[in-house]
Amino acid sequence: MKTEELFQKRLKNHHDELRWLYMELYDNSAMFAELCENMYRFAQDRAAEFQKLDREREKDPKWFCRNDMLGMMLYIDNFAGNLKGVREKLDYLKSCNVNCIHLMPFLESPKGRSDGGYAVADFGRVQPELGTMEDLVELSKACHKMHMNLCMDFVMNHTSEDHEWARKARQGDGEYMSRYFFFDNPAIPQEYDRTVPQVFPTTAPGNFTYLKEMGSYVMTSFYPYQWDLNYRNPRVFNEMMYNFLYLANQGMDIIRIDAVPYIWKELGTPCRNLQKVHTIVRMMRMIGEIVCPGVLLLGEVVMEPEKVVPYFGTVEKPECHMLYNVTTMATTWNSVATRDVRLLKRQMDIVSSLPKDYIFLNYLRCHDDIGWGLDYGVLEDWAMEEVPHKQFLNLYFTGKYPGSESRGELYNDDPVTMDARFCGTTASMCGVESALYEENQEKLANAIRLDLMLHAYMLTQSGIPMLYSGDEIGQVNDYAYKEDPLKREDSRYIHRGKFRWELAAKNQEPGTLQEQIFTGLSQLEQIRRTRKVFDSSADVYTYDVKDEAVLGILRENEEERFLGLFNFSDEDRTAWLTEEGEFTDLITGACGTLENPVVKGHGFLWLSRQISKNCLKTCG
């Protein structure tokens, strides 16, 4: 079928709903007609090989839900210098079993006012030192030849103050001022501030920035140099959709929508998670399915699992294909500090109760800080009050609490609310950094065991696992950011250090830290990708083993019963359970009956029983 016929067929499938939602939001038929015309233009411009992928994925819409999916987040400059460098390192990424590469923000943004690349000055240009759009296309083609996917960030909520629109708005051009939120009268910003929480109350207090040269206030939810876009203006929606389609046409497979809940603003509300946000995301999903149906939407929604669910939409009217499992990540580290998995178990039970079509992206660490957004209502029932508990967690992970081996730094430490977030790499939080500093081999062995246990647990969760570049070799905090005047005020750069290729070269040297973690992870990843019980279609439950320090996760399909046991205590613990039949330890290959196994301190067990075959056949 030709491109035009396919486009018309896809448009027909979505046209009525898309028009209805658009007119409900904007009541502007001319702008809707323009949107349709441009969708056709982008469909025509889409490269033949990307169109071929679209057709293949339309036939296999669950292509991303299988157990062989494994992602890695990386900064292009830190990892390989530029986009061409990343292309040259694809073999290394393949050796990490990675088939989805999340390139952290790389579009043009101003030095010193980029928020790590999330203040975009030009959606059509790559940061010059990282390469060009042509380099990006070549990278995507190289990835597809190796059956790998590319993911990028799309910052929808705001632009840089250096963006062309913002520059023209600053000159007083009303057309461009209407694309943002400008107010001459301070009373309106003050009215917003009554109901809108602050994102960064310490480093960027308030939700507006006063522009003295204009005598006006502009809404800046994040930082003063990031101006919030006004999606009440249909021109903003249309132009941002054109940016989205342009980037999709560069060969992206997954587009991460940054700060989704913030994109619609209404006076008298928290300006978070409003219903019209869902209208916009639903329209974006349909636009993608019309022009580039092989491209997935990944939503960044930082809330508890049950509260992010609306961003999946419904079976009939889906929104995001995937969402981050942010709160579970924070609760995981809470479990490390407290040696108590009860809260983690509750959250996993909620995730497991959701439809299997709801795909979460799971990770231990990412480019951002850890905010302790835990379920304090539940914790208070267990005598853990919010403020003291957050203080405990920050003391623990900065290594200032007795017995803690973690190392890291606070971010946005607020002396008024007594709140702060935390920054550090997985390895440093597990104790690798402190053990290396002390040259203590016993502590290092325990830190490696904890690191691998946490990764084994992450790989057992429902959804898609995502590594953070450097975690595969146990890379620790990088304090060099303090020497850079453009970075030293932002402690998040402690875990955004350069990739240490000289350490990666040791990942096959027996006995090295790098080899132990790399080999351990590789074994887990290979097991996961070759067993259907890790597929999204499997049933997943938590398993009560009568010990608050040990998390049990059960995965089951018609062929296999898998049980993962994860000890969040540094002491050996007994998992109190009795399972019928013989189980195989997937790590050691040993077979035996399963009755009250002992799990080493900070250790784990991956155990499997074939439902249709006996253990001897499995072992053989």
C-alpha cells in the first residue's frame, strides 16, 4: 500500500475523535485543517525504512512488551563524545545486552542555562558539539540494523528563554507573547501561587519570573530560564506537534514526554494532572498512530503507580504506551535503608493488580535526583513520620548515619521544610565507593552483592528494565563537577560523570569489580531474555515469606513457576515458605526441594520450577 493510501486509512480511523477533541479544546476548524495538512506532509517525508518499521510494528503492536527488552540511559558527551562516537560504541552496548538506548537531552540549549538539556532553544538542531541531525539519522539507522531502538526526550512543557518564540515575545510581539503566560499585574501570578506547588522551592522559588525590561511576569514552573508554554493557544499545540513529528522522522523509536502532568494550566488549580492534559496526550497518541505508528510515547509522570494509571488512557482510547515507575524506585532505596520491604511490597501489589497492557519502565537510578515521595500515610501507621523519616534517609545515603556505607550528596536542601532530594550512583549508594576508599575487600564484596541483588530484583519486576550508563561496571560518584562553574551548583552532576572506558576495559578481567558486576548482570539479563516467564504476559504477585526484610516475587505462566527472593538486610535471613516439587536455582543450576531457604545478607535467589516438566529434564 502506498504512503498516501496508508495515511488516509490511518487518518480515517482517528479523524472523528481527533477533530472532536481538537474542536472541544480550541474550536478552530482552520487550525485543525492545517494540522491535518502538516501530518500528511510529515507522513510523505518519512523515510522508507522507517515506514517499513511502522508497518511491521502495526502487525505486532506488543513488540516492546517482550522479555528481551533492556534499555540504557546515557549522556552522549559523557559516553562517547558525540553522536558519531555513540555509533562507534554500539558493539559495546550490544555486549551489555542493551537493545534500547535512551539518549539524554541533546537538542540545542544555552550553556549554563540548560537544566541538563531540558531548556530547549531549538527543536530542530542538535547541540553543535554533539553533532547534527544527519548524525542522529545515521545513528538510528545503525541501531535498527543491529535490532536496537533509540529513545529521546521531548520537552513539551516549556522552552528556553533563548528559543525564537521567547526572544520575539521579549521584544513585545503579541503573537509570541500569547504562546507563553505573561501578566503585567502581579495579582494574577500571586493568585496562581496560592494553589500551585513549587517545583524547586530552594534553587528556583516561585512559579513566575519578573522581566524588568518588559515590566511583566512570565510563568516559569521549573527555572527562570524555562518559560512555560500556553497550550490554550492552538498555535502552540500545532507547532509542538510538528516538532514531535519532525523528531520522530529522524528515526526515533521511543519519545519520552517530559513533565507530562504540567502541560495544561488553569487558575485556581494546582496546574498538575488536569483533565485537558489527557486530551492533549490522547491527541498526540492519535497523531503518532496516523503519521508514525511505530513510535512509542513514554510519559514522565512522577507519582505513585495507582495515580499515574490515567496516563495510560483506556483500552479504547490509549494515551502513553509506557510510563516510568518512579515511586517504586524511591521505595526500593527506602527498603535498603530501613531493611523493611513492607511498603515496597504494597506498591508492587498495586502494580501487579493493573492490566498487563500497562507497561512500566523500571530502574534503580537515572539522570535525576531521588525525591522521597513515599506513601507517608502508610509509613505513619508504622511510626515513621514524614519529616524525620526523610531526614533519616538523607543521613543514611550521604553516609552520615551509623552503619551506612552509602555515599552521595543532597539536592535542593530546604531548611524551611526540612526537605531535600538525594543524588548518587547505584554503586556509591550500595557502598562500592566507601569500600574502595577504605580498601576493605569484605565491604566491597557486600556492596557488589547488594548491587547485583537490586538489579536482579529490578529485572524481576513487571515491565521494561532500564540501566543507567556506568552501572554495568559499578561506576561511582564523580565529584569533578565541583570544578566546573556551570555545574558546581547542581549536585545532580555527581552521577552524571564521564563514562570510564578504562574501567570498562576491565569487565572481562577475572576478579575485578568491573568483571564481577558486568558478568553478574550479563548472566541475569541472559536468563531473563530466554525465559518466557519474564514476558509481560506472565502473572506476577508478591510472595509473603514472613520476614519484613525479604521480598518475594512470584512470576508464573502455563509452563513455569518462578520465585525471586531478595534480602534487603545485610544479615542472612530465612524465607519461610514451602513449595511443592523440585526447583532449579537459575544462577547455580542446583536442583532441590524448596522449604524455608536461607538467603544471604544482601543476596538473592532466582528459583524456577517447570510446570509441565520435572527438574531433571530442566537440569539436563
